[in-house]
Amino acid sequence: MLEQWSGVKKSKPIKRKKMGKKIAEKVLLIGWDAADWKVINPLMDAGLMPTLEKFVSQGVMGNLATLDPPLSPTLWTSISTGKRPYKHGIHGFVEPDPHGNGVRPVFITSRKVKAIWNILTQHNLKSHVVGWWPGHPAEPINGISVSNFYQKANNPINEPWPMAEGTVHPKKMSSFFEKLRLHPGELTDAHVLPFIPNLAKINQQDDHRVAVLLKILAETASIHNAGTYIVENEKWDFVGIYFDGIDHFCHAFMKYHPPKLKGIPDDLFNNYKDIIVSAYRYHDMMLERYLKLAGEDATVILISDHGFHPDHLRPTKLPQEPAAPALEHSPYGIICMKGPGIKKDERIYGANVLDITPTILSMFGLPVAKDFDGKTLLSAFEEELNIEQISSWEDIPGECGSHPKNKIESAETSNMVMEQLIQLGYIERPDKDNKKAIKKTNAENNFYLSRSYLDGGKIYEAIKILENLHKEYPNQTRYSLKLATSYQNVGRISDCKKIINKLKKQVQKDNPTMLLIEGTTLLSENKLAKAMDKFKHAEEISPKLPKLHMQIARGYMLLGKWEDAERAYIKELEIDKENAAAYHGIGVTYLRRKRYKEAADACLTSVGLLYYFPFAHYHLGEALFYLEDYKRSIEAFEVTLKIMPQINKARQWLIKLYTEQEKNPKRVKQLEIEINQIASIPITIVSGLPRSGTSMMMQMLEQGGLEVFTDKKREADENNPKGYYEHERVKNLARDKSWLKEASFKAVKIISNLLSHLPNNFKYKVIFMERNINEVLISQQKMLGKKIKKDAVHFQLAKSFTESKEEIVKWAEKNQNIDLLFVSYSKVISNPNKEAEKVNKFLGGELDTKKMCSVVDKKLYRNKKEN
């Protein structure tokens, strides 16, 4: 039926040397926005969702981890592209209107990359998509596309209900699909009673909740009508159908779901308490129809982009801010898959919303792109798949069914969807001043973009955005708090404190969130007692503040108080029973107390919740080793390396196990090669005590021709007239090691007491500056503006610093990836040529020693006389 209307120019499939094995003839992807196992499991146990219960038994199921921010348009675009928002370009619910008429709901034309149906179009596979968010205007793919504007009806039933231009592709099918829509006014009491048995008791003129229910029901039915028509009547290789019904039901009625929340009136609870259960049962019945139409030879995937708190985690009050309803979302959605080649009645772990597109491509035997942020869910398949890779699908030419880059839609088409987003609370009503509305929208979308960068581990990209937002909107607490925590995470403690001190004047005196941030900052400064005081104060005010008890536990861990840490982790689990990090923390406390069975159980629970958690696998391996379960210990350490290959400690454990237990010399040799390869990336480190000549050595290396790793943020002053040659990220080495790869083949200044935090996946050439300890202390006192005196503290510091050198020597001897050279500051001053030659030889002999010597200034040796 579709062929006569399509109008899509067929593409030539890309030529590849080797085709992956195709295991799926047809794939049906169904999206239930906000579906949550915490609601579903009790319903399946009670026999109230029989279709899904049977579906699960015939395939695989698991959690589907969401992204931050958990906003539906960004998440469903990540699902359909395999990429994070900073790559695909959809950042929020609304965007500036290209006509300059204020703002509009986000359009699909803002998406910057190909979706799964565009890639399949390039292979002449028949693909249909219904209701995807964002999906307007409908894309000209090789199949039918129905946009997310399709089901919306804001006018009364006695008024015209026109369908927006661009709602359906091919355009000739618009009138046909228009007739499949259901208007809320067509529904009767019989449709409502399964959801609201007390319907007769409700005065609908005063209580508009029934009207909200009718709207959601009608919209869901409209999508179902369009979807079932396509699956039953059209030729298809892929169909993607998106339902927002559960999300809308939950935002409107989850507050009335049992158990009854404090403050909910009895009459409202009794009237609306059945709606959530009925909504899920309604979706289960629709699923039954799709499974019957799709047939046994189709692969069916059911997913949600996030969950929705149905329990004590339901917020009782939402803040007055854009997208506040997203705070009701939980971090895990659902995934179920069944079909040819899919395992039966098994659970999969570690699935993420980014994995859906790579997995579908692999089912069709098509390549997975290296620029995807997700991966194929290999554990779901009965046989091992041969996964082919290409650099990017964006590089593949040919017709893919995307809109032209300059396509602009009529401004009138967005008004009705805009109104619904306002009613749902996802967005505020835009300012009548178009310029103000556009500015506010851009700011909010940039905030979401910064959160996306943070979630993807790109913290410095996020900081740049947050700094601009903080500068332009200094009184916007959300922006300031996110910047403060970002500064904290990269070790910019002084910058973090400045924001916190300013925020204290803006927010209430005893704000628990502020206390949590202050405590975490103090913890990073190793001020444990003060940090714990802040945490305990926050606990007194808000004992169920999320993540508070994780930080309390972290403090106890640093103090070696394992039982206290365990109790804190348990308190966190009372708030969030699916917190994988809390279970891992409990496992570590058991390990430290040699309670290895309990440690293994806790770590197993952790990886069950979040499979891609390398440190939980690592500590599981450690616990299993001490339990003498050597085979499973090996498995745990091997999984650790698959997730995070740079953890060489896991390799060291495996070498021990393969040498002493499993007798696998071939694997031992391979692991030893890997350790040497990983440790072969050279980083030159200049270290020593503060004021020992480290800045001078950095200057020498730079002049000699070695690139230095510095951000130049700390400006030169009278103490260091030629500059400090530091980098802010280095200060947070204990917590953040991601920057080290940027320092490869460069010189970086790292103070001596941070050296022990260096990971062993690099090779280090450490130049350790030695200087008379009294000169060092005198120079430090001068820099701090203190009166020079040799008191008991002075001599205690001298003793401590002297002992630290011995520890450095022991540290270097224990690690084969470290070469250590001691250089005397006084000798550099008195004989720079000789010392420059020594350093040059240590680093390979390619530096210009003459230029190295040119930066040595004897006039700066200013503390010799005092010593």
C-alpha cells in the first residue's frame, strides 16, 4: 500500500567487506515513557499484566539506565540515535522559534545526527515511526512517519480538529490517518470507569482531573490506532512506536497511588487511587495486540526512557523551576526483548538508553558506529554476534530520509503542543516579550547541555557553560550549585567556596543541600571532623536527603570506621533501595573487616543493579579470592578489565591467579604485555615539596623543548616571578585521574604528597627536586606572610618532610612503571650545565640544554642567607 505514496529515492546500501550475521527479519520497538519495574513487578505477580509476564518469560528483561538530565525529548532522541544530547542537539522541551516569534516545542529538525530509521532507510529497509518525541515534522523516510503532534486535541469536539501541516509522511496519507484519531469527547463513562470506579461521585465542573484522564486516554488510543494499522497492513522491517501515556498518567495521578501520601485528602485518594494500576493494565492489553500482529518471527523490544517513583521517593512538593516534574522520574527504565536468537527467561545487566540503536543495527547485521555512545547488548543473544564497526554513520552518503538542514516549519503548528507542555508543568508559560522568552529558553537549554556534558564525563566543557550561566544569572541557585559541585569535582576548591559563600546569603541559613556541598568540599580538603559536622547538621534538618548518607559513609571510610560507614550506607538504601554505589560501599566495609562472604554478596547486588561498575566487579573478585572461589574471582577481574582496561591492579590479581591456581602461562604472558604496554605512555613529572624549585625545573623543561601541562591560571607574583606552571586539575588527582592522558608526552608539576595517587597505567619519569629543608620551610613561611621562626612546629615539619622522601623512594621501587631522578636545587643554581645534562639524559637526550640553563636565575635563590 505504501509504495505508491512514498516518494523516497532508494539508496544504494553501503558496500562492506564483511556483512554481520542478520538475526532479525523484523524489529518492533515499543516505547512506554516512564514505565518502572517497581510498579510492574507487583502487578505481574498479582496476574494483572499477563501479556508482559509471558513476554518476559519468553525473552530477556532488565533495568535500562537513563541519562541526566532525564528529560523525555532528549532521552528518546538518544534512544533513536545512540548518542548523547551534546552530539544529537536536542536539549529540552522547547527551543527558539526560527521565525523569531518567541519559543516553540522542540522540533525534529533540531536533531543534528541520523536516527535508526534514517540509517535503515539508507539500506532500503522499510521503516515506520509513530509518535516519537520529538518527531515533528514527520521525516521523509522509506516508510510512514507520524509525528508527535498527531494525537493532540486541544479544541472541543464540536469544533474543527485540523491536523498540523507535516504531521504525516507521505503527505497523501494524511487524510487517512486523520480519521484514525480519537477525540477525548468521543469517550464515554464506560471507558473511564475501569480507571475511576467512583466516577459518579465526582463533580466534573469543579474537578478537572477526569478531563485530564480523558485527554491522556484518547491520545494513547490515537497512537495505538496508527501503530496497529501499520503493523497489520504495511510491509515493514522496523517499526518504532512511542507512547507517552504512562508518563502523563503518572505526572497527573501518581500522587494518589497507594500508599497514601501525607497531605492527600481522603476523597481525592479514594477517587483516583486506581488510575496508575489501570493505566499499566491498559498498556498491557495494547501490548497483547502488537505481539499478535507482529508474529513469532518478529523481534520485539519494549523499553522506557526512565522510571517514575511510585513509593516513598515521590516528591511531595516540586520547586518552581522549569522541568520540575522530571524530579519525579527514577533513574532506571525497563527493557524487555524477545524473538529469534534472543535468550529465554533471563535477566540482562548494564543496559543503557544509548544501547538501543547499536543493538538493533547489530540484529540487522549492520555496522555499529565508533561515535555511538552506546554498545550492542551482547548478553541478550544466544549466539555471539560478529559486530562490524564503522567510524560514523554521518559519513555515509545517500538518501536517508532526513529533512533538509534549512527546513523551517510554520509557527502555527506548534501552539497546541506548547499548551500541553505548559499544562503538564514541563515548561513555564513563555514571557510575552519574545526576546526575554528566547533568552530564558537558551539559558535553560544550555543548563541541560551542561548536565549532559557532566553525565558524559566532559566536566570541563560543562564548567565553561556553567560559568557563563553563573555570570549572567548570578541569583539562579540551580546554576550556581551545579557550578560549585563541578568546581569541587575538579579540585577548584577555592572557586567552589566563593560560590558557596555567596549562596549562603541567598538561601535559607540551614539549607541541607548547601550543608552537603560544604561538607563534601571539606572532605576533599581532608578536613574530616569539620566535614562530618556539616553532614550531621544536614541530617538533623533533612534525614532523607539523597546522597547525604553516601558522603557520611565516605567520611567514615576515610577514618577507617567500617561499622559506622556500613550503617550510613544502609541509611542511604532506606532512601533508595536501588543505589548500586551504596551496596558496593557496604561490600568494601565487609572486605576491610575480612567478612568475605558478606562482601561478595553486597558486590553481587551492586553489579546486579549497575553492571557497568568496574570497582564493584574488582572488589567482588577480591572477596571471591579470599573465599577460595578462584574461577569466579578470575571472572570478576576479567569483567573489570573489559569495562575499565586501565585498572592494572586487576591484571596483577589475574597474574597471581593464573600463575598459582589456574596454571595459564599464556594468559599470564598476555597480561604482562598489557601492563607494559599501558605503562609505556610517558609522562614527565616534576615533583618535590612546595618551594623546592619545581617551578624552575618546569621552566627549564619548557625552554628545553618539552611541552608542559599547565592552564596558566595561577599568575606569576613576587614569590614566583616567572610563573607557577600549575594546572588546577592536578590538585584533584586523588579523585579525578581522567586528565592524565592529556599530559602524555608532556611535563606536569605534581606536589610530592599527591604522587601516591598516580594510577599505574602510565609510565612516569619523575624529577624530584631536593632542597635544604630549612630553606624550604623559610620560603613557605615567607610566602604565607608569616614571621620566620624555628620553633617546635618548624622542626616537626622538617622531620615529616624528610621522612616523606623516604616514602617516595619506597613508592618508586615498588612500581616498575616509575623512573625516579633526584635533582638538587642548589646544584642547579651553582652548576646549571651539569644538572641540565643529567636531566636531559634521564629524559632521553633530546632537550636543548643550553636553553634549559638560560632560565636559571641565581638572584632568585633568596633564602640561603636566612638558612
